[in-house]
Amino acid sequence: MGSDDRILFETDDYHTGGEPFRIVAPGAVALEGHGVADKRVKAMASESVQFARALLCSEPRGHADMYGGFVTEPDDEGADLGVLFWHKDGFSTACGHGTIALGVWAVETGLVPSQPDGIRDVRIDVPSGRVTARVAFDAGAITSVSFVNVPSWVHATGVDVGTDRGAVTCDIAFGGAMYAVVPASAVGLRVHPDDLTDLIRTGRRIRNDLNAAGAAEHPNDPRLSGVYGIIFTEDVDPGDAVAAAPVEGLGSEGALHQRNVTIFSDGEVDRSPCGSGTAARVAQLMSQGRLKEGELLVHDSIVGSRFHARAVSQGVTTTADGHHAVVVEVTGTAHRFGRSHFTVDPRDVLVPGFVLR
């Protein structure tokens, strides 16, 4: 380390189903506001917080699809921690894969006690509400994490939108953020790495057009308005399913099995099956009659990683405009792959970094 370098941030780096989540412990970033939702709004206007986000997301320390979170105190004593989720374009309202990673992190760092067997709940305040990461243990080892999301519901169905591959019809559903769901075949594409460039281009076009039309106004909280991601989906033929280890005790035989990729924010690609997007999908599939309460959705990502999801209750709340909501539980796991010390050389003209795609 050069004599002029100083450590600005220490991080724990995890991935959930291949999607990165970089965790910054409390105290490293000064976050103002009363409650996590208010802190998100103030962070967007804070030069110092935006600098920290950009430094940790951008190259050479990150990349165009980097994701992470600033851990902060919870809104009240009912939760164990709070978090501000961030990516290269700003601060998101929800992040299911990050919630799963935070559940593992909270146990591995001792913030929440470990245990030999059973379930340990980690309650987390996020901008869209309070979620729970249910950490499962067997012989002292973490075997899976299930996150119980904020209520999810279908916002709109049959929304027409144009693309450079023709007009399509989508549904918009909320799972902590607003998602538009489009069958990949409707735009002549597959959920496959070979089609990723076209999926990104088409997803950006759909998101921009829907937001320009004001198609996703949250009925209760304008801070949660706007389409965050486009979920391209396809059913999985049991004969061509990617082999993946089942989650203990979930019994996925005969379950609805789909593959998806979420293009979120300004063209970012979720490597995982997208946790909050999966919750939105369960709400949509239930509204279509393809799932019932308690029935399993096996949800694969574009890289072959897998979540399992089900509605654990329905009719628990009704939004201001009359939509019935369901509470969805999404199960996966996360792994720490590194710990980092990030420094800044005062002579470095590329600070806080750059983004290439």
C-alpha cells in the first residue's frame, strides 16, 4: 500500500445465485434521515453518499452490474438492521438477493446469534418496508435462507408497449419494486446468454417507455413508483432443465418451473433469479390461476442458479386502489467470496471510477 493511500471502506462481498452483493458495515457512510425510506431519499441528494456508492460500484473496483448495500440501524427495535441498497444508477427500494445475503452476513458476523439447527429470523428494514431473512441451519451450517417479502400484488395487466422488435403486452406487478413481466418469446428471444445483448436493449426500451407513460404509480407511496425492472420469462421443459440441487424439504417435483432474466435500472442484468422480482412473479402467476397459495414456483436464472418461491398467505392487505396482495417467501442461499479494503490514491484521476458495458 502506498504511503498516501488510506482505507476508505472495508466490505464483505457475497453472491446470491451469482449476483454480487457488497456489504458495507454501519458507520462507514454517514446516512441522514428518519427511517430507511427517508435515508434513501436523502442519500440520493448527498454528494458524499453518492461518492461512496459510485466508488464501490464503478470500475476498477466494481463493474456495470455491481450491487451492494450500506447497513444502518433499523427503524425501530422490531428489526435487527436496516439497509440502503445501491447499484451503478442509484438506490433501489428492494433487493431480494441482497436480503438473502444480509441474512447470511448477519449470522456470520455475529450480529444475530447462530444456532446448531432450526431457523433464525433476521428482520431487516428496507426502503419498501420490513422483510425477514429466515436462516436455516443443520449441524451448525447454514443450508438456505428464505426471505419473507413485503406484500406483493399485480398493479396492471394487459399493458401495451412498443419495442424495436414489435409491440408487446405486459403485466406490471409489485414485489418491493415495480416490475413489468414479458414472455421472452413475445419479442423473439430466449432467456439465454446468447440473446443477452438484445434482452438488455429491449428491456431498456420497454422500461423507458412505460415510465414515460407513468404506467407504474404506487398507490400508497410515490417513492416506490416507476418500473424498476423488466422480467423476461419462459417456461422450462422438464426435459431440458438445468440440473441444480433442490432446496432441502421443498419438494419441487411437479412444481411450475420457469426461467427468467431481470433487466433492471438502466440495462443492468441480474445474475440471480431476482428475489423481489420472483415475489412479483408469484403474485402475477396467482392472479392468472397458474399458482395457488402454498404451491411452489421453481425459478431459474439466466446462469442456471435457482430460487424456490411460494405465497405463504394471501388477502393480507389491500392497496389504496383495491389490489389484493400476497406475502411471498423466496428461498435460496448466499456465499461470501471475499473481504476487501478499498483505498484511494490522491493522485488517481479516475476516482470515483467509470462504467463500461
